Amino acid sequence: MAAPSRTAGRHRPQRHLPLQILLGFLVVYFLVPFWWVIVNSSKDAPGLFGGGNTLWFAGHIDYVGNLTRLFTYDGGIYGRWILNSTLYALAGGIGATVLSVLAGYGFAKYRFAGRRFSFSVMLGALMVPATALVIPTFIMFSGLGMTNTIWAVILPSLLNPFGVYLMHVYARDAVPDEILDAARVDGAGEMRTFLRVAFPLMRPAVVTVLLLSAVASWNNYFLPLAMLSDNRLFPVTVGLGVWQGIASANNSGSTSLWSLIIMGALVSVIPLIIAFFTLQRHWRGGLSVGGLR
């Protein structure tokens, strides 16, 4: 067998150079805002508005002081907002994932009357922007007397048409009908077949839908802004928006509030980073575990 040409090996990296440059640009593009938040969350009001370099630390670094003031300002309301966001993300993420898995699996593996029509309606819902549904949802919940409650934020978050579509496509391709038929022949019921055979094969897609749904619920802004009027029920996104409005309207008297806003933005990102790095290992192991079972 002929040895590979050294000339070909030398030219191979150059072929990928434009792609590497593009990826490097995208990395910088996405990391610079995060770096800005990390740097400026260490500054006090003079450091923020003193005219220094916004992408580097000021002379006085005060992470601990800003963090302490963040969780003690206005009676510690920020901690309440973090807990609210955690509740909304967990309830909305888990609930939306359960409904998406069941609906997607049902559309993929069962034949029933109205299946095509129902799936077409679901795809049509996928095309509608979520913000366009906020006002109709508010009117409906107002008629039911459920506005300014946690359910006004959680219940709409349970509907995830994209999650249903993703689970439908994944279950259709990743769960062979022959495996399901073999389980049924062995005497397994539909629920046991789903839990012991189909679900392990679908785990990477389940984790993906869970992560996307939880992140969407955590970052949700317009829906809780329209539904809630009690600041004790605000998620962290709406709470920081309220602080930003106060700071913008009172520039001379509330400049110190900007330090809390930036530090609050940094703290609000940390749970999402932890969730991503915690769940990403399931993408690699899901298929192999399902195949062994």
C-alpha cells in the first residue's frame, strides 16, 4: 500500500482555514458580551461611568460587595426572583418535555383518526411567534381570573410545538417498529414498551427538549411581564427589567443600581451554564444505553 503523500497532508489544513476563521469570529462575537458582563459586574458606580475601558477591570474590583448588595437590596427581592425563575423553568421545562415526548411518540408510532390533521395544526402552531400569543393568552387567563398567579406563567410554558416536532422526528427514526413489535410479542404492554424500550432510545432528544424548554422558560420576559403585577412573583428577567427602568429614569440618583443590574445579569446566567454542562453528557450516552437495553 502506498504511503500517503506529504504534500496532500500539508494542503489539507489550508482547505479548512476559511471555516476556522469563521468559527473564530463567531466565538469572539458570542464571548465578548459575556466577558463585558464579567468585567463590569466587578465595578462600582464610579468604575462604570468613569470613562475607563469597558472591556477591562477598573482599579477597584468589588465582586463580593456587589453580590452582597444584590441579594440585600430592597429586602432581598432578587433572591425571590431567582427562586421564581427556578420554579418556572423546572415546572415549564419538565412539563413541556413530558407533553412533547408523549405527543411526539404518539404521532410517530401510532395511527389514529385525525392524525394528519392534528399534526398539521401542530406544525401551523410552530410557525406562530410566541410573542404574538401573549395578548390572547392574557385575555383568556384574565377571563378565568388566573392572572397575577404562577399558573399564568407555567401553564402557557407547557405547550412546545417545536418540542413535539423534534420528538416526532427523532422517535420516527431512532425507535424501530421491529423493536416495539418484539416487545409486544413478549407480552409487554404499551406503557412498559414505551418506558423500557422506546424511552431509552429517545433520551438524547428528551434531554435536548428539556434543556431548550427550561432555557426558554428561564429567559421568558414578555409573558410574565403581561401576566404578573406583583413584583414578588416576577422572574429574574422581568425584575432586572424593572430595575433598569428605574435606573434609566433616575440617572443622577440611581447610578449605583446599574452595578446591581449587571451583577444580577451575571448571576442569572450561571444556572443555565450549570444545566448545560450537567445535561450534555446524556447526548453522548443516550443512544448506546438504549441500544444495550
